[in-house]
Amino acid sequence: MKSIVLGSDHAGFQLKEEVKKFLVENYRVLDVGTDSEAAVDYPDCAEKVGRAILEGKAERGILICGSGVGASVAANKIKGIRAGLCHDTYSAHQGVEHDDMNVLVLGSRIIGTALAHDLVVAFLGAEFTKEERHARRLGKVAGLEAKFGSRKEPA
């Protein structure tokens, strides 16, 4: 049984709870919060999801904020995390198959529960193809991470 880490900020809380109900019968779900609609910062949520994957507590993650943009930006700052903001099923499975995406990011103010379920199914049902062209491109992404990852962000 696959382990999935699930996290959200306050804007994504309600959708996170719906996704969790959908997942618990077929996956081990690690919910890293938030636990209410009280304001929290999306970078903190992204860090919890990313850390759980990097520490081997989960194979993949689902991260939810209002638009999905902030959480996606934050998650992609974590070396080894490949997060994709998806609002269509093609991107949700293709991101895994071609880009080895390990975090699905959803915008709770953009999509509804039914589409979220479809996206989760597409994401979790996909596997990285390991084709040479995709592996080569991921190597280039890792090169960018190594080249620019240690630079200081502008204030």
C-alpha cells in the first residue's frame, strides 16, 4: 500500500479533508496539516510535505492552497521535490510519466472535489517511464538545481 503525505494551508483545508476521505481506503495517508481554517503560511505546509517525502515517510505528496501557485513555488524550492500544479488529468499523469513529479499541487479555489478526486487518481496511477529522453531532461533539471540552488534569494 502506497504512503501519501497530504498537506494544505488554511485555504486548502476543506479540500484536503475531502481528498483525505477519498484516499484512506486505498492508501496510508500522512496528514501534516493544517487542521483548521485558521491562517497558516503555505511555505510551512510545503516544507512538511517535502520533508515527509525526502525522509521516506511517504512516496508521493499532495499539497493544496487557494490557487496552488504559492504552494507549488515553495515546494519546488526543496531539492528533490518535483511539484506540479495541475487542474487537468492529462497534466496530473503526464507530470509523473515524463517529469517524475512527486507532489501534486491543487488550487482549492480553482477546482472542486470531483475534479480533485480525478486528478489524484491520475497522479497516483501514473509511473515514471524512465525513458532516456525523460531521464536526460531530469538530469538537466538536477543540474539547474545544483547550479542555482545555493544562490541567495533577492530580499
